[in-house]
Amino acid sequence: MSDEKILSIVKKIYRFTLSVFIIIFTLFLSTIYYYNDPTLSLLIPKEEKNITSSKSVQQKNAGIIQDGIHLETGLIEGEGLMLVVQNCTSCHSAKMITQNRANKEGWRSMIKWMQQTQNLWDLGENEEKIIDYLSTNYPPQKKGRRATLTNIEWYNLD
Amino acid sequence: MSNRRDFIKKSSLATISSILGVDIVFAKNLPKDVLPLLLQEEGFYTKFNKHKDMVILNDRPWNAEAQAHILDDEITPSSKMFVRNNGLIPENIDVDNWNLTIDGESVNTPKSYTISELKKFPKHTYRLTLECGGNGRSEFNPPAKGNQWSIGAVSCAEWTGVRLRDILEDVGINQDAVYIGYYGADTHLSGNPEKNPISRGMPISKALMDETIIAYAMNGENIPLAHGFPLRLVAGGWPASVSGKWINKLVVRNKIHDGAKMGGQSYRVPCTAVAPGSKVSDDQMCIIESMPVKSLITYPKSGAVISENRTLNVRGHAWAGELKVNKMEYSIDFGSTWHRCELKAPHNRLAWQRWSANINFPKKGYYEVWARATDTNGTMQPMVLPGWNPKGYLNNACHRIAIKVN
């Protein structure tokens, strides 16, 4: 056998081995990817993904404040915000805060009620800061004995 | 699902706040990017198969109410039924091995029933009005803490099950029985397995009524998960919290039941009337029993614009707790004059009653249609808020809608 022929056989073996290796490696990578992302979400257009996967929106919004609103919870930005996020929203929705209104005394009594009946922990020196935040950003509004109808969406019935 | 998504995308903030039934405070500060957060709540509508016009008040635990215009059905479908939870909805319910145990001081020998054993007792079906004790809380001034329900925490579905009385007779209860308490499979928000989210009940007299049932079906199907699958205690006309969900144990007590949310200020109002904003000690608070007389305008939806000389058909439901509604009236001049509506008898005791009226408006302009029900005791709904109470219960003030005649 000439040297040339030996060289050509060696090259062929080299190419064959390389191709097999590349195929196995690619399969290996795909398997790992599929294992981590069974829905193949990266292959789906990005816009659709943002709507279907709300958790990613939430994670993306964690800690972000825009125009005075903490995006993750919808709470108003202010001194004590993160204390409220940490101590209140681990047990209940921030909506429990944003839909309620009270003065210092009112918020204090809600905290006391949660401590007595709902397993809320002792807030220590943070209690005053939390109450300050709540009574400043969610104070009572004067509503009278019956409010005017507002936000009427007019539509044609005929 | 996509309808709601489009709907939210297209809605202005004003629309969203009107859906929420409250002003979005600092709405002008709310950035556009916050709107996708509302989309996160889509899960609620699909998971519990709820109508897109249901309004979420709280997502942990889930609490949501209907709006008046989606409550027009004579029998409330599950999709339009308010959701009120004190704890977390149980998961992985094993119906075949579900047991209802009857125990307590006033029971000699505790007894357990599987669902198929319960179904051997005579079957009864009733339409029963269930209204949250805190329905209407959002209007109170000074504000009361808790979920800020507007008007939609009420339903009248058709419940099928066995009479609690039949079960209690089968178990055998002592003469000293005064109260029934329930326990359910829901879990406390804190995650503490030792704590019950809610364990309320009713006096034995209410428990022994014909219409007080242990239901295994609602509107002819299995009870939906959010409404108590597989067993719910149903006591129409009383605060809906008396109608325990996911029940697995009932206790017959020789004293007033002392489970979670029976004591303190929960589901209680001052025994004697107090001035708005007063502090009331726990021992001066009395348990709410029958709900007060009330009505809703379910058609048309508020905001209708109609042409002059057109007769407007207005209709809705009226109910009165343990009592019946005797008279139904409407006013288009803020209560200066009242006119009779047509009022139907209830399908059965404790079911809401259909009412309707044809209204002719005298001239063009802005009108409000106010509706007022009167019960068999002659008690009527107030136009202003009823007596203030610390927790904001029992707001039965007249419902009203806005109409424009062009």
C-alpha cells in the first residue's frame, strides 16, 4: 500500500468519526435542551410567549418601579414599600392592600387582627414604618352616605 | 380566553376601574406596562371557567364577584357565581374515599358517611339565594377592612342533596344540641395545618329546616371545585359563609360553635346601633343570621342610551333572607315618586324572586332607575347606606343604574 492510499484511508476514518461525533453531540445538546424546555418555547415567537407565560412577566418586573408603581405588586412606591412587599405579600395578595383604605389606627388594627388570628409574625420596629407607608399611600377617602354613579360606560340600547 | 385578553388590551383605564367598581387610585400614574399584570389573572377565568365580566378582588385567596348585568339568569350558572374564599382551595380531591363525619358534644356515637351512602337518603333540590355577608362593603364610610365587594357577591343556583335533618336524625342527636359547626378541606393561608381558614355554622333551628341541605350537585352537575366540590352545606338566606364548602366534618354542639370566624368581629354586627367609625368591643358584637331585604337591577346594564318615547323594560331579582319579598318598586326621580313593579313568587322558599317593570321616561335627559324591595315584615331597602358597622356587613341600600334618553 502506498503512503498516499494509507493517508486517504486515515482521512476517511477521521471524517467518519468526526461526523458521528458531531451527530451524537448535537443529539446530546438537543436532549439537554428538551429536558429543560419541553415546550420548545424559545422556538415560539417572542410576543406570544410573553402573553402566555405570565410568570416570566412577573419575574421580569420584580423590584422594578415605573411611574411610581411597583410593577410586581401594583403597590405605590414610597418609603417602606419593600418592607410591605416582604412582610405582607408573602401570605396574601397585594390586592388586599390596594383595595382597602384606612388611617394609622385602622391599619394598626388590621395588623393586630392578622397577628392574633392569621399567624402574622411580630413586625418589631418595622411595624411603625409599615403603618406609615400604608396610611400615607392608602388613606381613607370621604364617601358620604351614597356616592354619585361614576365611570358609566354609555352604550346604545336601541 | 382570547376574548378577555383582547378586551383588556382594548380597555382604557377608566373602563378597567369601572369594572373593578372602584377608582384606580393614582390611575394617571399607572404605567402601560402594569396592564400585563392584569393578564396574569387570566388563569382564574380558565381554571374556574368564569365569565369574562367577573371582577377579581383578590388572588390569594381567590375572591371574585359578578356585575349586576351578568346576574340576569333566573338560575345563576357557575360561570357567573361569586367566589369567596377564606383559605386555599383544596386540591387532589378523592371523591371515592371522601367521608363526612358527624361528631360533637351533642352526638352520642359519631358516624361517617361516604358520598354514595349520603346519596341513599331522599334527594331534594332547591334554588337557594346565597349572599356574602360583606356584599356592598365597598360603600361604607369610614371604610371597613376586607374584600371590597360592590354588589355582585350574590347568587341563586339550584342545589341538590340530602336534608341535614335526615342525616342528624340518622346519627341521633341529644336534646341539648344548640348549634351545628362545619369543617372543610380548605387550608389556611399561613400554611399552618393546625389552623382552619373558616369553620362557621348555624343554630339547630336553621339546621333542621327543610331547605338546609348537604349538597352534592349544583345546577344538575357535580359542584364546581371553587364552590365546594364534592360536598357543600347550603343554608339559603343566611350569610353565605354559613354554607361551608368542601365539608368533611360536621359537629353538633351544646353551645354556640366556636370555630374560626365565628367569634371576634367576624360575621357580626353591633348588638345595638353605633355611630359611624365607632369602636365596638367583641362582647358587644352579635352573629348575623338572616340577610336583609335586597334587590338588583340585572337588565339593562347601567349606561344604556335610549331614544325618546321608547318604553324601557327593566328587570332583576329581589330576596329577603329568611323572609319573602312582598312589594317591588322603582323610581326614576331619586325617590320622589315610586311605582310598582311586577313581582313573581319565589320558585321555592329562600329562592330570589324575579321582578320587572316597563318604564316610560317623560322627556330627554339623564336618569337613574332606583329599585326598592319590601319584605313581608314591611321593612324596605334604604336609599342611603344602612347602619354603619365595623366590618362593613349587610349593606342592602337600593341598587341603581344610569340611563340617558336622547
